[in-house]
Amino acid sequence: MKRREGIHHITQSVHGEPRHETRSSIFEIRLSRTSFEFGISNLFLRVLCALCGEIFSICCFVLGASATPPPNVVLITIDTVRADRVGCYGYAKAHTPTLDALAREGVMFRNVVTSVPLTLPSHCSIMTGTYPTLHGVRDNLGYKLEESLPTLATLLRQHGYATAAFVGADVLDPARGLSRGFDVYSCPLRRKMGRENPLVFNLQELQRPAEEVIADALRWMAARPVHATQPFFVWIHLYDPHIPYDPPPRFRAMLHDPYDGEIAYADESLGKFFTYLKQQTLYDNTLIVAASDHGESFGEHGEYTHGYYIYDTTLLVPFILKPPHGASVGPRREQTMVRTIDIAPTLLQFVGMSAPSTMQGRGLLSLVIGKESSPPTGAAYAETFYPEEFGWSALRTLRTPRYKYIDAPKPELYDLSRDPQEMHNLYSTQHATALELKSQMDSLLAKVTPKEPPPRGPVSPADVEALASLGYVGSSNPAPPGSPGQPMPDPKDQIAAFRVLTKATRLAAEKKCGEAIPSLAQLAQEQPGLFLARATLAKCEMLTGQYAAAESELDAALRLRPDNMEVIFYKGINEFQAGRLQEAQSNLESVAKILPAEPYVLFYLGSIYEQQGRTDEALQEYQKCASLDPNFEVAVYKVGFFEAKSGNFSEAIVQFKKVTEMDPSNASAHFNLGLAYAKSGNESAARPELETACRLDAAMCPRAGNKP
């Protein structure tokens, strides 16, 4: 089959969709090498390309770039941004001058489909150019990106790039696997355990605002040598538009809608980074991509936030590409449907690298420069496994430019050209079309799914609570699959229960468990088999001191999922609070066998040993806890306390100083630091600490006035 751009043929990638290539692609590589080895001039290249015509259009771009420094690469992901809430995408109320200006300099893709509407798996798809079926990260909890897959960072570092990432939220913690390939992976978020209740996180300690992320990135940029010639790859992740929406007051006053305010705030912060690039004459030779991991729902189909459904409100995202200087790409809006898994192979094309065979995305260079050499993507696959957290069915979809098929216990089909809001399910009236799309989806999944996908690993209670503080409902293990012939419930039929659980989890994270308990109790009564209703209710009852009621709900939850470590953990804590130390010890030690490095478990085991009078064992558990998590304030304090009690005042001083640095308002830490100094014979150091303790807490004053 002849085409103007060359002889078109199809090759099969190792793991996935057919790859569309032209025979000129081989010649491109050879010419590129020749230009490097023999120093072909830019003028000669231009003449050669002009003589050769359209079949070498991509070749000319790559060759032209070979005679100039390789472009820097900047990838921006602004979390939770719907495409239709950005100014350049037609939203009149938006205040996004930075993104709008970027769109005027390059290509704005209008029809962009993400692979999954959840932060961690979506970013794994962006960075690897693969569907979740291949990279194996299906949810925010319990998954880690495997080391076998190359990522943008690993590939660009191998290509000589300096690599740095600046992340805005704990959900992308380096332990989740995305840090591979980065020389610097900055995610300085501390899970600070409070003095009053180590089970409750402070949201501000799990995310950081856009201006802090940008300032962090600018510090790294400024520390580079003045005349550095090494190209850089920088990934900046801004989390602000994610719930809860709480923009700075100026943006809230400007736009009234707090979600729009969060986007505007992120946009302004991003503008500071671009200003720096321009001031340092780096902007022109920098390839910039700005995109989002997923969108957001505001009540469409009954969903608020994201992750539960896979309608376009959460699947369609912005994607703007500003090419480096010399690419000769005029500003335009591209209507062709593309996917976020196309970002990685596209960036690699721009720096002259071939995408590895693992990547299932398609490079868009030819589309970007207006010389499309392969047919547009015919379909986009997306999924969400989030409903499985609740015991309900996962959802999968195959989306074409016109139709969208959703594979669910109650299947759905939408004609997007006539029904972009997906309000009219055509499954029963256009059954043949639905079956054809399902067949295509099944065929695709058979190609892109490994025979043994990575299993979900154990989830610590700390991870569950941290993500709950960020608005994500989950547990340490999902529900077991339904019985053969008994499909799991359709999420559409459970949306009301989902909304109750989401709201209750948010209230608990805000330390408002008393408000959440009535609705959770009613939901548990209406759906006695709903595990997360029981577990969340039990935690709220514990946090409000209702230990007997909590134990009843924990037992009910364990009958539903006997091996759920999170519930076993909370049962142990509940027994500890009730003074039943042997039972608490048994439950917590069973969790410790599976999660030996879980600070929560070690802390409460130390507390049990302390109450049993087993001082040495208690100190060992507190020391292990503080070593694993140096920000665990209570554990560090306990280490200092027991070191002082055993007469090791020098070590006690070290520990109490750490606590006062973490929390200068901790009167007890200042007081005990003063006592440790005094016992060491350092009266001059003891006095200001004791005075500080007195100033912070009047109850310390009489004690502070006495000579230790």
C-alpha cells in the first residue's frame, strides 16, 4: 500500500498494539548517524531535505537538531485538571495565562485520553508510555512500579541528561517506584505523627503548595554550573487542584470557584519557572509538555472527585507541547485523539531517541510538525480498579473518536459525537457496535497484558491513613473476587454508598469523626456486608473513645475479610486502649510478621512493652520505629525518655533536641531536654530549655523552678 510519506507497514510490538512505521524511519537513523560522524552542515541538510521532499520531513527535524545542542526537556503534570477548565480549551472563567501562552507557542491537543483516573497509576503510564495492564500499577494503594520497565527518566539519563523531579504529594512518594532514573527526586513530605494521636495525619504534611514545588525546582536549576552544557530533564508535579480545594485567598476571591482558583494558583506558580528559563536563555531550546494525570467530576453521573467512574469528565485532560527552537512548528490546535501514554515516546522522538519496544504509546512527532506519517490512534483504553476497594466491579473502556464502550456488569455504549456528556446508554439499541468494540478491547488486552501481572503487595496502615488524608478511600487489601457466575456489583448501583464513604473518610481526616459516625452507622446497617463501612466506622469510634462499639465493628469487618491487616492492626490498638495488653500484643505481632518495617506497629508494640514493664524491649521497638521514620515525633521522644531513664543523658539530649526541632512548641521535650542537660552538668544549656518549657506550659513552671 503506497502512501505519499513512504511505504507503510506494520510491526508488532513485544507487548502491545501494532506499531506503525515508515521505511524512511530506518534511513532517518542512518542519516542522523552520518550527520554526527561527518559533520554535515545545517545548510546542506536543509537542501537535502528540500530535494528529498515530504518523506524526509521527520528526518530533517532530527538532523537539524543534531547540529545544535540537544533540547532540554521539561514535563509538567498538574494533578486533577479537566481539559474544559483551562482557558485555552475554551473555558471563559479560567485564569490560566501561563498555559494559554504555552498553547500559543506550540500544539494544543484537544482530545486527550488518560489511561486511568488515579494519580499513581496514571503517572506510571505517562512515564513508561504503557497501559496499566503492562506496568502493573492498578491503584494508588499496594502497588509499586517494577524496575524492569524503562521510564523517561532512565532513558534520558542514559542519553546523557541530568534528571530531577519535584513532586507535590505523598501519593508519588519515591518508594512507589517513579524515582528510578532521577538524579534528584525531591518529595520532602513528612508523615509527622502527632503527640495526641499518632493515627491522624495532618494534610499539610502530605502535600506541598505549587509555589514550594517551583521554588524547590528553581533552587536545583540555580545550583547548576553557570555554563553547563549537559541537557536536563525536569519533571514538576503540582498537586493543588486535587481535593480539598483550598487556594490562597487571592485566587479564591478572584474566581469564587475554589477548584478554578487552585488551577489559577498552579498556573501562576508555573509561570515563575518559565520566567526563570527565559531569563537564563534556556527557554527557547527547551521542549516543554504540560499535561494532567486525570480530570475531575462535579456531580456528573453522581460522582464527585475522580477514580470511581471512567466517564470523560475524569478521562479527558489537557496536553500542550511547546517544541524547542528550530522545530518550525506553528501554533495550532490538534483535533486528533491522542493518549497520555503517547507523551513519553513523543518526548523521546524530539531528542532523537527511539522508543523502546515496551512502550505502547505512539510518538506524535510527525503529527506535531504537520507531516502525519501514520494513521491516527484508532482507540484509547482506560480502566479503574478503584471500585474493587469496596467490593464492586472494576471498570474498563475502549474509546474511539466517536464511540465509547464501558465494560461493566451493566455495559454501556455512548455516541460521543451526539452525546458528549454520556447521558444516553445505547448498549441495547446498538448492540452490534458495542460487541465490536468489546471484541477490540478484549483483543487489545490480550496483547498488552503479561501472563503474570505484578501482584498487589501488602499495604501498611500508615499508607491507608495517609492517602485517606488526601481524599482517597481504601484498605490494606481489596475484596476477594466474586463467586463464579456471580459478578461483583456494578459501581453504578453503589454510587450512594460510595459518596457516604468518601465524605466520612474526609471528615475523619479532618478530625470530625463525630459528624461521620451517624451516616456510617446507617450505611453499615443498610449494607452489613460492606467492609469499608464497618472498618471506617470502627476507626471513627476508636478516635472518639468509643472502644466497645469499635470492637464490635472491627469483629464484623474481620468476619468479612479475616486476613485484613489494617483491621487486625486497629483491633490490636483498640485492645491496647482497653488495657487488654496480651490480646493487643498478639494481634500486633501478627501484623509485624508481615510488615516488619511498619512504624505504626513498632510504636504500639513499644507502648505495650512499656506498660508491661519490659523497658529494654520497649526501647528497642521505639528505636526501630524512630530509625525507620525519623519524623515520628512521639517515637523519638520515647527514645529520649528511656535513654534518660537509664542514665544515658548524652543520647537523651540528642533525641530531645530532635523533637524540639520538629516541634518547637513541645513543652515536655524542652523540659526533659533541660533536665538532661542539668543531669549532665551543663546548667547554662539547661536554663533556657527549662524557661522555654515554662513559657509554653505553665504547668511546667513549678517543676522548672526547682533544681533538677
